[in-house]
Amino acid sequence: MAVAIVQGGPPTPQTHSHSIFNNNRNEGSFNNHSSLLSSLTECKSMSQLKQIHAQALRTTLPQQHKTLLIYSRIIHFASFADLDYAFRVFYQIENPNSFTWNTLIRACARSVDAKPQAIVLFQRMIEQENVLPDKHTFPFALKACAYLFAFSQGKQAHAHVFKRGLVSDVYINNSLIHFYATCGHLDLANKVFDNMLERSLVSWNVMIDAFVQFGEFDSALKLFRRMQILFEPDGYTFQSITSACAGLATLSLGTWAHAYILRHCDHSLVTDVLVNNSLIDMYCKCGSLDIARQVFESMPKRDLTSWNSIILGFALHGRAEAALKYFDRLVVEESFSPNSITFVGVLSACNHRGMVSEGRDYFDVMINEYNITPVLEHYGCLVDLLARAGNIDEALHLVSNMPMKPDAVIWRSLLDACCKKHASAVLSEEVAKQIIESEGGICSGVYVLLSRVYASARRWNDVGLVRKLMTDKGVTKEPGCSSIEIDGTAHEFFAGDTSHPQTKQIYGVLDLIDEKLKSRGYTPDYSQAAMVDELDDGKQSSLRLHSERLAIALGILNLKPGMPIRVFKNLRVCKDCHEVTKLISRIFNVEIIVRDRARFHHFKDGSCSCMDYW
């Protein structure tokens, strides 16, 4: 029974010696259904509704269809202002029909607090012998199940869909797709979609969105291309598609979607807040911060998500001053206040620029002025800010005094700082131990960072021991992978990759780069090489074949002059590749935009937007 998930539940039906419909009335009682329905249409308050209710008790006859319609309307109106009153009215009806049940189930499904009651009502309805759920019942019940992650109850509802012979109903199937996806069962959602004999635009939208929510961006875009044959995309479609483009860093398709909206959609969609918010997020994550800002500034109306998206975008690109400026604008210009997500953006901005005192101040402002309780993400930003600025002891003190247990991400940021700030090996080893305990012992990142601590000290034997320990424990290093988009096609590279059709030309460009780097006096940083005790020539060969260098070489080969090279990498860019990319941007007079695991780097004229602080 779904009662287990309900606290309190709906009011219990009362047993009466006679119901409100059992009052004796003469056959000639005045019937004014039309007048009552008209009054309900004009009703503005609960006091008016109660007067109409009282008149209905006096002037209507029981079990007439129009009478039940009136009481369904009363329940519907009451559910917006006084749900308990709606329940009382409902339980006074001797034999409510499916329309009346649906009205109350829908009201509960729509309510923020009463969704558990929708499930209870649905199950009571099923238990009734004189009324059956219809095609309108199931979407309301499934909506409540999705919101509450009530998988078992939703599965039961699906079984009743089969029993009632409603498996071909489009609206019910749309609700089932949403329910299964929300409850984490993408396979079942996809199965429902594939088995549909008829699909609406909503069917496609909800399935595309399900793929996006699960990070299946390629599948979402493939489904979108199938949908285009049958339907014109709407605002919901574009929200999902731009999110998929952001996830895949597919700028060309995201730009196409934006152009389509501007050229083919009406003004209401062009100015839609949710659509524009998704465009801001997409452009920020695809490396086009200037266009993201243009979209933001052109919006006639913004919500808090709009401000959060642009502030987070500036932070991601290391534009701390702009992020803080927009935060000040939000506080001054808007009637709503910043929330927890806003301060994640603000603290991230301070972190990426090393603004320690400002970060401390904003952390205090968040707590003391806006009464926002810090969560792990806020502490993580501040710990990383302190540690990377060299304040490792203060960062450790903050971690030890946090009200919650630090996760592996926080410990990794401390270990990374120990590596970069040449902290003692003893401290680094202790932090590494904490990470291994947090992640159950299987964490390639901690071994890589610890090996770099040893490599920075040129303790190559210890680097080799770390590699052996990884082998013994069956831990494999996450391979570096970089992608670059050229003419709408994504090209993916791993370190030392030789699978690309233009491999010969790519390696020719790498040779040219090596020659020019050597003439500029470049010396490799071997601490960033593979975790083996190789000769120097071997380490240099390993460095030159890092995945982002292969992607940059392909960009130099194929992109038109003046076009920026955009590279997306799954790991943090290493110190040596960062230095090399700065030199390449000057030697070849090209702008290179690299997004690594942590942030964006904009390389131009031999310098990086991060100012060598990352």
C-alpha cells in the first residue's frame, strides 16, 4: 500500500446516517444547475464558494450528472485554497464518479504538499467496485509517483493501464516515460517510447529530455533528428537540445538551434526565460562566453536562474571580476535575493582567481546577510581557494571544523594543492590516505597526484612504486581524452592516439611545433610525464603526445585562419601542456580555448586568461 509513504494522508471518509444527497426533496425541487455553474465560474473566494455550496445543497437533486459536475467544480476550486475542504466535500458524495475522483487526484498531484494523497486516492479508487480509473486518472497519479520517486506504486499503476486496455493512450504513455525516467529507469522509459503506436510532440520531448537528464547526449540528439522528420521543435525541445549541446560541447548544433529559434519561432519563444537560460548555459559551457553575455543582456525578463547561469559562466571562464560585478547587479537591480547556487558561482569565481580575502568575505555574507546554510559545495570552494593559495593549514582547519564529513573531492583538492605547493610528502601521504578511505580504495586520481608529489621532488623510484601499487590493486589511470569540433564533426583523441585518418599530418604538425618550441628555449616539465621511471627522452615523448596537443594540431591543420581552436578535455590540463599551449598561441598567432575538468583557459598571444593560476 502507498499509505507507507504518506504522513497523515487525506482525511478519512466519515460514516453518516445520511449524506447530503439523502435529504428528502420533492420531485419538483428547483433545479438551477446552470445558475450554479455560472456562479462557480465567477467565484473569487472561499466564502463565495461556501455560499454556492450551501445553495447547491438546497437546490439540487442527488445522482444527477450535472449535480456531480457542480460538486467536481466545487472540489476543483476548493483545492486551490483549502484542500481539506475539498476532501470534506468529496467524502460527502455517496457515489462519486470517475470525473469527481480525477478532480481530487489531480488537485493533490498538483499540490506541493499533497502528492502522497494523490497516490492514496488512486489506490482507494482502484479498490472501489462501482468506479474505474479512466484515461484521465493515470497521468495525474503517475505525476505524483514521479515526484515522490514512488517506483513500486507507479509500476502498479502501469499494470492497471494494461488491465484497463489503455496501453495505446498517448497521454498515459507520455506520463509513463516521465515517471520511469524520473525514477532512474531510462531503459523502461525507452521501452514505453519504442512500443508507442502513436506519438505526440510531447512524447518526443519527454524522451529526449530523459536522455539528457541521464547524460546520454548523443542519444538525445539522434532522437531529435528523428523527431524533426515528423514535428517542428518547440520551446521544450530546444531546452533539452541546448542542454545536450552543452554536455557534448557541440557549439555548431547549439548555434544552429539558437538561429532556428530567432528565424522560425514566434516572439514569445524568442524571449522565453527558460529557453534563454538554456542558451546562456550552453554558450558558457561551449566556450562562447561573449555570446552568452549577449543572450543575457538581450533578455527582456530574467529570473534567478538567468543570473546564476551567467555568474557561473564567468566563474567557469576565470572572469572573477565580471562574476562579482554581475552579482552586485543582481543584488541591486532585482527584487529576488541570491540563493545557494549563486554563492557557488561567486565562491568559484574567487577560487579561480585566487581572491582569498574576497572569498572569505562572500562566505560570511552568505551566512550572515542571506541566512544561507553552507553545504558541501560551498565548503569545497573555500577549501580549494585556501589550499591553492598556499594556506594549506587554514584549509585543513576548515575541513576539520566542517559540520559535515568532507568528501573525496575536498581531499583531492587538498592533495592537488600539496602537489603544486610542494608540501611535505608526509602531509601528502596522509591526505591521500583520506581520499582512499573516502572512495573505498579505488581512485586512480589520488595515485596520479601522489606520483606527481614524488615526481616534483624527482623521486622517480617512489613514482615507480606508486605505479606498482596501482597494478597490484587493479587500479587503472583514467586516460586523458580531448575532443575538437571541426565543421560540425567532433574528433576525439587519447594520449598517443594514431587512429585518426589524418594521423600522419597531425604528427607532422607536432614535429613542427617541437622545432619551434625548441627554438624558443622550451624545456619540458618532466613531473607531468607518465608515472614511470623513464629516461628523459621517453618522458618528453610522452608529454608531446598528450591528447590536447593532438587535438590542437588537428585544429591548426583544418581550421580557417582567425578561427579559435576549441578543445575539451576530461582531465585537468597539466603544467607542461599549459606552458606549451601558451607558446603555440603566440607562435601560430591563434586563439586556443581549452576546457579541462575544472575550468576554461583562453590562450592568446602567449598568455592564458587564468594568469597561470589554476
